[in-house]
Amino acid sequence: MSVKQQVAEQEEQLRQAVSRALDMASARSDQAEVAITKSTGISVSSRMGEVENVEFNQDGALGITVYRDQRKGSASTTDLSEKAIAKTVEAALEIASYTSPDPFGGPAPKALMAFDYPDLDLFYPDEPEPDTAAALAIEAEQAALRHDSRIKFSDGASYDSHYGVRVYGNSHGMLGSYPSSQQALSCSVIAQSDAGMERDMSYTVARDKADLWTPEFVGVEAAKHAVARLNPRSVSTCQVPVMFDRSVATGLFGHLVMAISGSALYRKSSFLLDKKDEKIFPHWLTINELPHVLKGAASAPFDSEGVMTQDRRIIEQGVLKTYLATSYAARKLDMTPTGHAGGIHNWYVSHTGQDADAMLKTLGTGLLVTELMGQGVNPVTGDYSRGAAGFWVENGEIQYPVSGITIAGNLNDMFANIVAIGTDIETRSQIQTGSVIIDAMKVAGE
């Protein structure tokens, strides 16, 4: 029997278990939700050409949530027998009897349920033998070591292959499921010069193994990154344009995700409170969310509450068009749930047309940031201060690597003062954006 056939059988068994749990829970409560994500996979790591670790993973618990008299109780079990499910329902009901009433709880509205949802082509299972997975990791290491004599050590490489099934149901009659997979290969290496050592890495991730970069490419990229960081300097404290490399630019928009999330808004802990329908980015910047992209990194037919996902304009010509709300947050904020329980789904950030070289020319003289450290972001005020490393750029040309610095600003100003976004799109993230140039930030160095 093929893996796909095995998973199809498992999916049907899990749907039956969720259905049984819902029947039991609904009979004794006002409303109920049941979910399970069953995953299977292997992770193999190597170091300096030797296998270091092999892990086989198989997990997944059935989670049951009941609502009775506005009280919520949750319990879970890995045993899917009828007797175990009955005990778990009993445990959830018992917990609910001790919790405080909360009028904002409960499943999302029935009208938003994904009773009919698309197949998004997310399932490409790969069950490599440990030796095969190890060979891919070792090949990446060897490619890095061959690429440049200054690569003295490997800090490890790994190949990970996982697949699983998600099933969700609730007392509205919603019962949905879909399988998905993910493969990943990464390599981290250490470059050495007379001045010291520098570490960097590269990775590739995809639903389908056929879409991964080759081990050779991953290893060479890791080597290039590490060698480029050798012999770093600091810079004098200054106020200059800053370019966020595509690999870290995703994090800028990650701060936007947090700031427009319902939980931050109803707690009044967001610097974008009451900013809906206001201009927060330049007029040319647009962000579209497309949850139904086939094989997409963050595609999903429905969210973790069973709400149907849908295409959504997050930013339109610089204007914030929506907040992101789970059913709980939506009730708190008097809005409609947006299908974001569990996270966002494939954000695509517009660009201004420049490739990587043209972006450096646009930057002129300033700082190219390739790594960020620390968590120095205040979600309430938007104040931003983080350790950074990267490269000093003059007249559009990289001059030397930089480390031991801090960059600072305020996210309100940073968002408003983006002057360019490149066509060098980061495709490995749920937020797809090119490099981002901000017209001025404080760089604290020597």
C-alpha cells in the first residue's frame, strides 16, 4: 500500500474519531469543537560528514473543547478508542464546571464554516530511509567545504521530512480534513580567517521534495554567506538609510501581523490600535493574502476554527484595510472573524521593480542588514531597537561586513518611510517580500 493510500485510510479513521467525539460532547454541552493533527516524519542531522542524530516522529492528540453555560473546558487524548474519547469528554466537562463564564467564547459562526472547501495540492509525502536523508545532509556539508578553503568546519546539516493530516469538526456540523507535507534541508558552516571565525547558513523548504534546492546549492550558499561575514568591522554611530535583506525583511511585516491581530487589539497592546482604514505605508505598497495558492507554504482551506479562508487585501495603496480576528477576538471587538485562527496564509508584498543590484544603488550609502538579534520591539509603542549585522554600502557597492551594532527607530515611521522593495522575493516564508529600504534609521556603533 502506498503512503498516500495509508494516509487516506488514516484520514478517514481520524474523521470517524472526531465525529464520535463530537456526538458525545454535543449531547452533553451547548457547543463543542474537536480537532486532531496527526503527523509523521524523520529528521536526520550530520556534522563534518558523520551522522549525528536520527529522529522518527509520530504524534497527535485529539483535543476536545466543550462550552456549557458560557463556561469552557478542554481535554485531550492520544487514545482514539471509544472508551478513551468518552473519558476525555467527561474530563472536558469537569474542567468547564470550574471555569468562569465568558460570553465571548464558543465556536465561530456557522455561516463562516468551510462546509465546501478546495483541495490545495499540499500533500507530497516522502519517506526517505535514514541513509538517504543523511546522504542529502552530508552532501550539502561537503559542497560547502569544497567551495572555499576558508570554510574550516561544518556546524551541522539536516534533512527533515514530515507529513500529516488535520481534522477539525464542531457542533455546527462542520467536519473538514486535509493532508499536507513539508520537506526541508539546511546547512550551517563556519568560515575562518586570521581575525576570527564567522558562522552562517542556508536552507530550503517545500511541500514537494522536487521543489527543494539541491544539496550542492544549499551548501554553496551557506559557504558564500559565511565567507562574506569574515573580518567584520563596526561603524560610527550615524543616521543612514537601511536596507533589510529579503531574509530579514519578512520579520518587518511579521511585526505588522502581530500589531493587527485581534488579541493585541482587544488588550489595547498594539501601536496600530484604531488605525484601520488609515494610511500606514507608502501609497504604492499593497499586501495581498492568498490562502488558496496550490502547494503554497502557508495555504489552508480553512483555519483552526473551521472558518473558510479567503483572498483578502491587507494593505491597499498604503492603507490598512483589515484587522485579523479569531472568533473570540471578533466578539470582543464587535467584528466578523477573518479566518486567521492559527496564523496568516500566504502574504504577497508588492515591490518597486528593482533587482538586488539596483536596490543597492537605491540605498546609495548606508547599511545592508542580513541578521537581527534580540527582541527589542515594543508592541504598544512600536519602538524598535535590535542588534544587527550585515554590510556597509557606499555608492551602491558593498564595502565590508559589519557586526556589533544596533539599529533603532519606530515601526510607525519605518513603515511610512519605506522607499523601495526589491524583486528578490523571499519565497521560503509565509510572508513573501523582497528586500526593503527604509530612508533613515539610527545605527549605533562605535
